[in-house]
Amino acid sequence: MDFLMAKQGNPILQFVPILIIVCLIMCFLFRKSMKQIPRFFTALFDFSFDRSVTTKIIKFGYGFVVVFAGLCGIGYIIISFNSSLEVDIGALIWSPFMYLIIIIFTRIFLETLISIYHISENTAQIAEQGKQRNVV
């Protein structure tokens, strides 16, 4: 495991290549979303609130949580290799289990936010239809 340790200087620097690889993977996975970045910033600074950014942010946030939780699990496994055999086996069993738990609860939380957002949109549409009926 010496190849994972920084030879000199700050040990945090050993994670820079991993972060670069993760960023490249995220760009590849979200390449369709990357084309929408100018529209995202237009919607972000829209003070009339005609466009929303909620769904765009949630997609990115979920991708970030998936990658970050995976890196934390891999980091936990790598760190545990410096311990005893029991800790190694426990980390190999525990890390994927915790990864799934984190992803499941994150997904449930974000789907709840999206549902609340869609309820708000539908309520606004119903209110607008009610105003149009009263005007006519």
C-alpha cells in the first residue's frame, strides 16, 4: 500500500489524481447536462422566477452524492488495510452496505423534494386555470 501514500509533502495531494479522474467521469456521465449550463445560469439569474433550477440542481447533487459516497467507501477500505484482518473483512462487508444505505436515503429525500416541487407547479397551473375561468 506504499504506492497510495504521498512520498513527500502533504498527504492530501495523493487524492488530486483521483479527484481529476472523478471529475472526468462526472463530465462524461453528465455530458448532456453540460450542454445546458448556459440555460442553467440564465434561469439562475431570472428574477421573475419564470424558469426553475430545482431539477437541474438535484440531478447534479445526486450524481455528486453517488460519487462522493463511493469515494468515501473506497477510502474507508483503503485506510482499513492498515489495521488487522478482522477490520479489513469488516470494511469490505460494511462499506458496500453503507454505500447502498446512503444512496437509497439520498434518492428518497431527493424524490420527495421533486414531488413537492411538482405539486407546487401543478397547484400554480390549477390556480391559473381558475383565474382564467373567472375572467371569462
